Amino acid sequence: MKLLLLPALAASLLAARAADLPEPRFRAVNVDTNIAIGYGLAIADVDGDRKPDILLADKTQIVWYRNPGWEKFVMADKLTDLDHVCIAAADVDGDGKAEVAVGAGWNPGDTVNSGALFYLIPPADRTQRWEPVALPHEPTVHRILWVPDWQGRMTLISVPLHGRGNNAGKGEGAGVKIQRYRPPANPRDPWEVTTLDESLHKTHNFDPVEWDDDPARELLVGAKEGVFVSNWSRDTQRNELVRIAGDAGGGAGEVRMGRLGSDRFVASIEPMHGNALVLHRPAPAGGTNLWTRTVLDESLVDGHALVTGDFLGLGRDQIVVGWRAMNRPGVPVGVRLYIPTDAAGSGWRPVLLDDNGMACEDLKAADLDGDGRLDLIAAGRGTRNVKVYWNLPGR
């Protein structure tokens, strides 16, 4: 006899599972309450004390906050006449201290002459100003990250918002040049630049992911045309760009990969600056290459930040999303955690972490205090703040 699960019974079972979950406990602390915009965050050990610090690309300054007291140090001021927009920080040379690159010259309406990209050379005292070295760049530089290549060497990946001459992402003009920068021994020397892909016309964010078994990280890219995996082959020297999610939601802005045990999923905010948090799961074998799309939440207002991670020690990842409601006065902003109610991720329980105190522009996850639990770090545009959400024990 085949058992049919009635909707009411299914809902009650999901509620029972949710009731068995640990209750999240986060304590929010403002690190800075006087930022201008807070375009981009990075987490890395800047001074080599083995504690992860917070770095911020703000409107006219590049700064870092030293863990654990969060003293603020200015690394660079007004690198261009236009705003700074992104930052990448990681230990590239293995000395235990972060190397830093930043994007600036931000003008999304100028797809020909805007943009700038810099590598920052640190002084002996890293609390002082750093020396900017200009690198080749594409217009509308928007997101950058340090990503390991096939030899495990850290390279800088740059993903602009638009391709050259693109008209509001309508497919006109050139494609977005996703580029890899290999740093030379002397960062003042020319950098080797390789174009990984130029087929998309508007992108917003990307996530370095372990997609296969080689040492290089692949790129999960959110674009107007959907969600893509970019995998550059060292053997054929060709890039394979595979679409795993279509543009049913009007494209994707934020994208992150997570895991439910051994199974992977992709979370996205759709469309760009959109209202929907979407879960993508691999499609059944023999069917379409596009993954199964499930909308978890359609209540976001200008969703702009996304992370995944196992904050609660469940053995499966949770999703955290932030929204900013830019140019929507009076509309609440916030940060919300979504918890899979079982190992298969058949249900998700939302938990509000910040109610109208964080107009989230960017969001990161890292264990800041070394207690084995992931904490959250957020930068708020309209709220003009940087916050740490400490992940507390004893749920």
C-alpha cells in the first residue's frame, strides 16, 4: 500500500523538525557606526597575529579593523575621483599576512571609461598608508577575489558589472571580461592577465567553489542570463561556461554554494537587487542541465548580500541573506538566517537576526574569535555601520 502524505500532515512534520533544531543565538556588536557606504568586505589576517581582521572598501577610504579591539586603520584614501567599490584580501605569498587588492572608479553607467584596479603594497608598519599600484582593468570593475589556480598559487579574479559598451545589460556591446591576474615577484612589474570568459553581458557577484577534483577553484557566477559555473581547463586552455540555472527569475545577483551533507546546492538572490531567495538543486540524471529551482522567500527588498555555512553545527549548511531597501525610505532592512529542517533540505526555517539595524550591502562569514563557530560580519549602506554578529554557544 502506497502512503500518501497529505499537505497538512507534511506541514506538521516540518514544524516538528523545526522545533527540534537548535535555537540560533547571535550577539550583534557595532564595529563602526560612521561609514559612508561600505561597498565591500574582506576577512583576512592583515598584521600576522593569526587573528582574522575585517577590511572594508568604503566610498573614499580603504580601511581595516584589527581583531579583537577593532581599531580602525586607513590603508588608502580616494584612489580615484569616483568611489571605491570592492576589495580582495588573502595571504598570497605564504608569510601569514594578507595581500590586498581593491577596485575603484565606480560608475556603472559608464561602460567605456570607468573603473580602476589597484594592488596595495604594505609598509613595514601595516597600520600606516599602503602604496597603490595601478593594474590593467576593464570598465565597471565590480567584484574581485583572490582565487587559487591549478598549482595552488593565488591569482586575482576580476568580474566587472558590464561588458564594454553594454547598454543596461540588454545584450548590446561586448561581453563581460572575467579576468585572472597572476602577480609577479615584484608587484610593480607587469602582471600576467588572462581572459577567462567574455560571453555574459551583465554580472553581479561570484563565488570561488570546489566544483571538481583539481586544485583550482571554479567560479560560480551570477548574471543577467542566469547562474553559471566557469571552469578554465589547464589542458585545453579553454574555458567551459555551464549554465546551471536559467533566467526564470530575471537573472541572479548574489550566488553562493552550500552543502547538505555530501550534496551541493546553490543559493541565489534573484533578480539582481531582487526580492527572492532561491535554492537550486541538481536536476535528476538524464534530464535538463538546469538545476531544480525552489523559491524560499519572496519578501526581500533589494536583496544584496548572501553567505552559506554551518553556523549551528548541524552537519549541513545554512543560508544567511541581507537586504538594504536602497531608495525605499521607511522600508525595514535586515539580515535573516535560513535553517534546513532536515538533512535533505526538504524544508527551511527562517530566523530574523537583525530587524532594521543593518541595510546590508555586503556580508561575510568567518570564525573571528577562534571558538570553532562561524560569526557573521556585515556592512550597512543606509545604516552606515559595520557589525559583527557573534555566534554564541548554549542554544
